[in-house]
Amino acid sequence: MNIVDAKLAVLRTCLKYAPALNHAVVSGAPDDEGNSVEVVRALARHMRVYWLVSDDPAQLRWLIADAEKAETVRCLPKESRRAYWAYLTASLVFFTHGLYGSPKPPPHKTFVNLWHGDGPKRRTNFAQIRSTMVVSGTHLWGSRRAASFGVEPKNVIISGNPRVDQFARPVGDASLTALGIRPEAPFILWLPTYRSTEYKGRRLGEVRDWSDAEEISRSARARALLARVAELAERSGVTLAVKPHHLDADKFADLGMRVITNADLRESQVNLYQLLARAHGLITDYSSVWTDFLATDRPIGFYCPDIDDYTASRGLNVDDYPSLLPGPLLETPEDFDRFLHDCKDEPAASRAKRRRSIEMIGAQMSPGATNRLLRALGISPDANG
């Protein structure tokens, strides 16, 4: 048995026998992942919360600074002794990608897998993540969570992803300007799925470096099309920006559109979904973000130039993916041009297509996702402690 396995074995034993105290532990990857942040903010009103993070805790406090009772949250380095103690004795544990090897939760404690979104990407080659309950924003993909994560169907909570609550706190004009986006102009955000990863840290490098498909930016055809789309957006008076995934190996800097990075968001102290709240439309592909953006009731377009290759490599967990989409597949400059105009003045047919998609996937559209989650766990959002 190696050191890591020995450590996990000790952890499992301690977890089983340690008491369940009246506090919660929350951990997300990355630390500013929206589902985990919103759970920290909401739980702070009801119990002591230990927020376990990988980065400098002092650099993350802005994420919860305006939350009620934020001062009671204890932000701890994930590998510290205090963090392990908090985890072992927590009555509630929340995580987005598993935590400390994801041992099986003992009966007297509740582990909640927030995960990091619904969507069509097939989940393969990942470590087993054990939990008591798992969260989803749609009935379609929620039904797949039970089998994927080994929980009982009754323990899948269709509350909506907590991060959608950030739509109610949109970024202000000053921060939007700091990100290079004109507040007075229509704004469309492109959030592509990463095809290949580029993980710069040494830790977990072998696990996090993989490729599901060739990067879009390696395709001359795709680059020519996207450069043309950037010209069309500028001509239409629309700000088109791309926000790559933080692990994405794709390079979009020379396509003529604004590139927004995780570092840009942190420097401006803006959450991604707060930025999305100001977008007049979204362009994406296989990303889970579109199932969340449905809650804004705004246009969504899909740029999937590699759908056949992607389906054959990574794989999708639904048949006939295009039939589920709430917006058009964008393949030509004319398609993009039409979508740009729809984002400024959406026709009835576009809204009807989105409504059909919402019904087909069973999307949770009501505001208050985090409070719904807390109620499902027996925590009343109206309680004071």
C-alpha cells in the first residue's frame, strides 16, 4: 500500500467513527466554481461553514464578502489539519469534483455532490465519486446522475444548479468596462467546451491532461469562420467575447473578439454567471452552461463544428443531441449573422424553440436554486440558525 492509499484508508476509518457536529464543509474545483460559492453563501445564514480551498484564502474572500453572515465562514487551506478535522466531523459535506478520495459517506453524515453542471458529455475515465445525494438542474440529466454516481434515484435533487442564483446579482457597468465590454452595447458570450486540456500545475498533471477532440483553433476553416463572425459582430454593434475553460488548450487571442480569462474575472472580482447575467445571448456547444442559461430566457446558439468527431471520441449521453437544443446550430456566416440579430430582437419562433427544449429536458427554471437545495436537505431558508 502506497502513502496515498494508506492516507485514504485512515481517512475512511476516522470518517466512519468521528461524530457529526453541527457544521458544514464545502469545496469546489476551482475554488471560485459557482455551485460551491453559492452554497457557502447560503449556508452561512444557518450554521458554521468551513470552506476548503486550494488557493490563498485571503484572495477568495471577495466571493462571499457581501453575503449575510459571511464573517462566520472559515476559509481553510484544503490540505491543512484544521480542514481535515472539519471534514471528518461535518454533518454536511458539499463538493463539486469529489473530496479527499471521495470515500463512502457514513450513515450519520450527508455528502452532497454538487457536480459542475448538467449536459450531454459522457462521463468516462473519472475516479469514483461517492455521495449521499447529487444535485441537478434538469430532469433529463438528473435521471442519469443516479446511475453515474451510484446514488438512489430518490436522492437526486432537481433543485437547479446553485450557481444560477448569480444571475440575480449581475455585474455592474464599471466591472463590465474593466473586462473590455461596452455596457451600452449588446453583448454575446461564447463559452466553448474544451477539447484538449492544458494543465499547468505539476500536481494531477497526468490526470488532467487529456484530449477529447482537436482544438478548434487548430482548424484553418474554423479560424476563418470565427474571424468573419467577429467582423459581423462589430458591424452589427455587438460585443462578442469568448471565455475559455480554465483548462482549455485552445488559443483564441487573434480571432478579433475579446478573450476573457479566469484571471480577468478574478482581477475584476466578477463571477462568470454574474457576467452571463448581462449577456444578451450565449454561444456554446456541448457545455452544461446552456442548461443554466435557459433561466435567463435569452437566445442560445450552438457552434459544434466537430459534432461527429466529438461524439465518436468523448461521446454524448443522449441520442440526436441537436433535437434537444433550444437554439440553432451555427455553421455559416449567415447563421451567425442571423443569430446576432436575434439576440438584439428575438423573433417568436426562437422563443418557441427554447420553450420546447425546456419541456424536453425538464429544466428547473424558477429562481432560488440554492434555497431549494437547502430545503431538500431539511434546512429551512427562513430559519435563523
